[in-house]
Amino acid sequence: MTRPPEPPGLARRLLARALTEDVREHIDGDLCELYARRCARDGTASARTWYWRETASFSARFFVERLRTRGHTPGNRRVGGFRRDAMPSVLDARLALRMLVKYPGLSLISVTGMAVAIAIGVVVFSVSAAMIETRLPLPDGDRLVAMTNALGTEPGQNRASLRDYAAWRSELTSVRDVAAFATTRRNLVVPGTAPAPVRIVRLSASGFSMTRTAPLLGRTLVDDDERNDARVVVIGFEEWQRHFAASPDIVGRQMRLGSEPYTIVGVMPEGFRFPVDDGYWIPLAFTPMDRARSDAISLTIVGRLADGATLQSAQAELATVGARTAAAHPGAHERLRPWVRSYTRAFFDIDNPENPGSVAKAQLFRLFISLLLVVVAVNVASLVYARTATRAGEIAVRTALGASRARIVTQLFAEALVLCGTASVIGLAVAGTVLAKLQETAERRLGELPFWVDLGLSPAVITYALVLAIVGAAIVGVVPALTATGRRVRANLQQLSGHGAHMQLGRAWTALIIAQVSVAVAVLPFAVHFTEEVLAESTRDAGYPAGEFLEASLVMERADGALTCGRIGFCDQSSDTGVVERLGLDQRFHAGAAELIRRIESDPAVAGVTVRIRDNERIEVERVTSSDADKRPISLVRGRVERVAAGFFALYGMPMLAGRALVPGDAHGGATAVVVNQVFAEIHFGTEVALGRRLRFVRERDGAGDVDRGPWLEIIGIVRDLESSAYEPVGRMYLPTDVTQLSPPVALAVRTRASPAAGFAPRLRELAADVDPALQLQGLVIAAERHRQSMQLLRWQGVVAAAAMVSVLLLSAAGIYAMMSFTVTRRRREIGIRSALGADPTRVLRSIFARAGAQIGAGLLVGVVGTVAVDRATGSGPVHDGNPAALLVVAAVMTAIGLLAAIGPARRGLAIQPTEALREE
Amino acid sequence: MSHQGLGDFEQMVLLAILHLRGEVYGVPIVDEIERRTERSVSRAAVYITLRRLEEKGLVSSWMSEPIPERGGKPRRYVRVEPRGVVMLRESREAVDRMWRGLDPRLEGIR
């Protein structure tokens, strides 16, 4: 039996919203059942279409049913507190659509700008909502909490120990079902497939009762499992489907995790992935040795708020218990402050006592991004305002015929709503694509996303987009409408008989033009520069035959007894680099890795194998120059360090630019050889010859400024770098490493004789499992695929930036054009009269262009000064990076648009007949 | 008790349940109506009708255990209550009375 196909997620969520609670579950089940049948019979595409149709049908019918049962009867004089004539009607919508078509240029520009702003807002909303959301998709999931200790002297570092677990579990009354867990990685060994590392959760039995989720089959973990350190495992629904073909007699069967056999005692229902995105749960057992050093055992501790308890009351009680523990064990607990927070926020380290206000900051950021829409909406509003001004006569006539102000404002609002609604739909579609891409990228990069995070278009996100559309419509439609229908309408009415109605413009209009130009000139060069760089980078070649390379991180799983780990917030034993004894793992890893490399090398399908150990920590390096007679260190420079096997450069085809490559002998006996890449040589030695120069590492010992200095190293070669990037050049130092003395994690690279290398991946896993079942190949991937994904991500960034840039450019250009053109049009009559009185046309034109030029010039000045200031302050930007052309082009475009906008109306003004001008007056 | 008679669709749903017997839920009810009437019906309408019939006390329902093949979702089984049978019978009799005296094929009537 295979896993049943999943209906479209968005449709399913919409359906869940539309249905009432009493029918939701079984209708969802029935439709899932039918969907699976349709998939088998008609194919997935057809089934999806069918499911969407059913969703629409159910939503509509149940909506009508709700109205029917509530006795909702529209048609009153006042609806929802509004006068009925002020309610938008179908006619308003039709008129609005007609306006959309009648002004295609304005519609296109406005909709594009608003759509981009809404898409950005929706993406930010969705991502931030996923992070600050406190609700888990579990029964009463918002009452689950995580408890940690804040360490006074180490900001951001939280820890909770086995001792805390024991104390909190027995003493807390405001938090129930206190549970603990830690995660590790083991090789999953299932007959028929190559062993692959999976994440295992060591979870206390109370963890299951805390989540209030019953197993689908068998049982969950029980206290006896913990006491006896039983080799039992509960598996997830997806794992049951994927690895065990949803076998109904799974309970009682054996499986292997690493080298140990486990008995499957239960299967959890679909969707249960607690604590992060997990599908294997084993008992959290402690040895007497663990209990003896309970402070050294780090755990993630969670629980459920008791009925009637709040986070505040739990915090108060936890503080009391913490004070008692500190009094009893001052050495270990004196500086610790226990802290309780929502489970989901603890995961993302939000609400951290060391970093207060992080939720507020996230919300502020969301508000700031929402303001982007307001900025765009104001821009669009200025365009619409110009159009509304040309309709002043129509508005005056309608007022004269008895239309209320509310009616006219409603119609103009409806026009804006249709415009913003269209933008909203497009923005949502764009955001949906971006979010899906983001989710896919996050899953690929992080390995897994928390089970409660869904970056899809949730009902909340759709609601947010609709709210944005309404806010946008209010700005775009209502503000110009209120202005057009205010006191001035009476004056317009009086003027209408002979001279046509118009709206007055003032200093605010001039300020708007200046602001418009300056913002465009200040913002666009950065966007152009960034887009240019990112798009150029995204076409970069890998620089080596990446299709022939398989890459993976080689690690070794820890023995069960070792429970200490480095990262304590959400404790992951596999990331532990060792605080306590390493239980001989180093020796085992040395032997295993060396043997694996030997076996890979001897495989006929392999052209070569090499390793590198990345030291991502940036460290200080001292250098000396040959010009300095006493070889005294003269400066500190930064470098990124990688330890590589001899033959590394040759396997990747990295040519030596000077000197020689590393050889096996370099790694033995006080190794002093170092190879640097071209970027490193250029950054740190300039045009000087780097070969033969000496370097040494400098590490800060403590906060007092004392440093440890390593032995002097000599640069023996300069190599062209792998995947060299002009966008983000990285200086690298390559030190030799002995393949018989490797320490995890090691980046293993296998070059196969055939391309693509994917065919060798299962064989590689088999070899590793054969050498030692505890050896894990994490993140096994073809190098070309990894490179393609990185480039694709860059391309996406470039496309998003380009879309934002084009929309800003269009909006700015259109805004400036509309405002300039409108300003000059308003002076048409004045131009005509001056011509009639015999003024020199050149002087008239000069006066017009002087004003337009002054407005544009002021805007340019403010914008250029802003760009240069930001450029200098941040040390990055078009001017700093030697690309001032972007700034000049944007300034020239804005000037040209402004002047072009003035030319047309001015020429028409000059051509006006004096009698006509006087008649207008 | 409501003295309102049964609508056509309500009758169809009740009759489908009676035809199916045993553990009857939404999916087979829709299939049964479509098979016998040879026309498609709105699935949503069937569920709404079922709920309405239950509110009137003409059918009763109960939930099954979670079913893995349905993503762990249960089924809601329904059965016709004695009152439902009585109402069906009355509806049938009312229609019969109206037909009485007319040619079953309505021959000669345009």
C-alpha cells in the first residue's frame, strides 16, 4: 500500500475555512478518499481540478446555508451602518472596470506598482507570521511552552540541564506534562535501500501526553521504556508510508538505527512531526553516570500550561523554583535565570530574555514593509488625483443632479478597489510563487522546516493581502475623491457654466514633485547596481566539472550514552563537537574515514577522491613583509581557512598560479606549508609577490585582549580559486591535512569517471555503511546540482529586485510625468493670455521650464546627495563600487521625463488663440 | 415536530441510505443517487441535506475510528431513524393520492 495522494493544500485549507466544525472532518476525509480514487483513475492534474471545483461548490453552498440559517436579509435602508446608496454596487464595479480599460497606461503602471508592493508585503507577512506564530497544529497547541535558563554573561546562550528537568517536572504546577528531548542522527537501515542518516528524537514518555495526540497504530513511549532504556521506536505516519509501505502489521517489527536493532511499537497519525519535523522517537533514558553529572546533560525542556495558568504565572513559579535550585547548587545555577516562553517562539529564539522586544521588532518590521505599500499607494494616488482633477466637471454635474458626496466617493473608491483588487490578485500569485520557492529553498538548505511552518498562502495571508488592497484603495481612491468633492465642488459648479471646472494645486504639489524625483534618484541607482551584480553573478560557471562530483559531509554518529551537546536551545547531539569524553569516536572516525577513502579510490567508477575541512570561523592572521628587516608582524588580516588533502587542487582542476601544490609530506611533522588563493594574495599582499611570505594565526584567548600565536607558516603556492566569485570574493588559505587523522565533519568529494555522478551515490552509501554503520554521509549531492540551486537562488533574487526596480521606475516616471504635465496644463490659460498680450514665446517658454527645471533640479539635488551619503556611510553602492553610471542614468531619465512632460502642454499653450484664452478667462 | 413534508432531494437522500444499508456515509450516498437517477448531483447539497435531516431527527449519525487510508480522518456513518421512515411513507402516500385517477403515463395530456 502506498501513501494516499494529498489534495492541493490551499484548496484544502480554504475548504476547512468554509465548512462548519461539525462537518469539517468527515467531509475532508470523504473528499480525500475521492481525490485518491480520481488520482488513480484520471491522473493528478484532473483530480486537482476536480478538488478545486468541489472546494468552490462546498464553499458557496455552505456560505448560502449559513446565511439562510441566520436569517440574513439584505435590502435594508442602512446596511452595516452605511447608507444604502453609499454601498458599492455591481454598477460601480462595472464602471470601475471600464475606467481600468479606458486608461490602460495608468492602470498598467498602478497595478504593477501595487502588485509588487503587495507581493513584498505578503511574503514578509507570511515569513514573519511563521516565526512569531504561537500556535502549533496540535490540540490546544498554543499552550505548549519551552523552558530554558538564560545565562547572564553569555547573551543568546540558553541552557537547561537534566537537573532542571528533574526539578521542573516535580515542582511546577502551572506547567503540566513537563517533557524533555534531544535529537541525534543515525543511519536508517531498511532492506532494499542504501543506509541514509535520519534525525532521531530522544523523547521522554511525557512528551506524547503533552502533545495530546493518540497513536494511529500501537502505542507511544511509556515510562517503562525510559526506565529500562528499551530499544523501542515510535515512527511517524510518513515514515510508515515511505519505508514500510503502510504495512498494517508494522507494530512489533524490527528496524535498525545505526548498528542497533529497535522494535517498532507505534505509528503516529499524519501530520504529527513533533518536536520539529521528526518521524522517529526513541526513549530518553539516563544512565547513573548521567544522573551523577546532571548539570552537564543539556536538554530541551517543554511542557503544557496547566488549566488557568498563563505565561506570566508560569514564569513567576519557574523563577521561584529556579531560586531554590540556585540556593541548593550555587556553583552551577547562581547566574542562571529560568525562562518560559511559547514553544514556537523558543524555537526561533524569539522572546529571548537576552533579546527583549524581538516580537515587537518583527511586528515593527512587518509594519515597515506594509508602509512600502502606503508609499506606492500615495504615488498611485497622485496619478489618480491627476485623473480625478480632469473629471472635476463630471463630479460637479453629478452633484448638481443630486448625487450625494458619499455616492461619488463610493464610486471613486470602487474604481480604486477594482484597481487594487486586481493588483492584489496578481501580487498574491507572485507572492505564492516566491513563497513556494522560499519554502523549497529553506527545506533544502536547512534539511527540514518546523512542522508548523507553512509558507503557503494561508487564509490569514490572503486576508492580509485583501486588507492591503482595501488600505491601498482607501488611499488611492478616497483621498483624491474627498478632495474633488469638498468645498471646491460648489466653486467648480459655478465655473462649469462658462469655463469648465478644475481643481487647485498649491505648494504641496511642488513638494510632491520634488519628493518624487528625489526618492527615485536616491533609491533606483542602488536597485540597478544590486540587480546588475546579482544577475551577472547568477550566470557564473562552477569553474570545474561539477557534474562529475559527488559531495557530502562525513560524520560519525555518537554513542547513545553521550547526551551533552553544544547547541542548547533546541538540543542537537549531532552538532556536539565534544564537551565530555568522545568515547574513542575520534580513533574510530580516523580509521573509518581513511578506510572509506581507500575503498572509494579503488572503485573503478571513481576518478579520484579528496577531502576538505572547512573552518568557517574567521580568524586573525599576522603577516610579515620581506621589506621589513626584522620580520616583525605589521598588520592583522582576515582569512578563511580550509584544510585539504594533497591532490585536492588537481582533482578539482584548480591551476597553480605560482609555486607548488600541497603534497602528502606537507601534512606531517610540524606542517608549515600553506597555499592561498588569488583573492587572498591580492587582498593581503596587493601587487607584491605573496609567494614565500610568512603568516601565523592569532586567536584571542579571553576578553582581556591576550592572544595565542601559532607557528609561522610559509606560502608555498598561489592557486586560482574554486568557484571564484566577483560578487563576493573570499580570500582562502589552504592548509594540508592528513587523511588518516581526519576529524568530523569532513567535506568529502568524489569525482566519478562518468557524468552525472548521481549513479554512484547509492554505491557510495553502501561503501560507507560497509566500512562502519556509524559513518554517515549527510547532504549527499551532485556538485552541479548544488551549484545550479545556488545560481537559481541568485537569479530569483535578481528577478525580484528587477521587478521591484522596474515598478518603482515606472511609477516614478509616470508620477513625475503626470504631475509635471498637469502643472503646465494648469498654466495653459496663463500662457495663452501672455501670448495674446504680445509676450515673447521664448521668454514664456523659459519661465515655464525654469519652474519645471527648478522642481526637477531640487529633486535631483536631494536624491544625489542622499545616494552619495548612503553610499559613503555603508561603504557599498553604485558610486563606491565604481558604477556611478547607474546614478547618472537614473538622474538623466528623470530629468528627460520631467522636461518631456512640460514640452507638450507648453507648446499647446503657445498655440492657443488669444481670443480663446481670454474666453477661458 | 415540524409538519413540513419532505423535499424531493431529501427523499432521494433518505431512499439512497435505505438502499445502501449497513455502514453508509457521504461518498456512497452520492454515488447511489447518481447511479439510480442517472444524473449528477452536487456533493455539497447532499451533505447539507444530511445535516438538515439530522436536525429534523430523521437520520442519526456517528463517527468511525480514524482511517489511515483517508489521512487518518474518520467517516460519519448515517442511518434512517423510524421518524424518517414514517415521513418517507407519508410523502409517498401524498404523491400516490395526487396520482390517483390519472393515467400513469399521462397519455392524452399535453
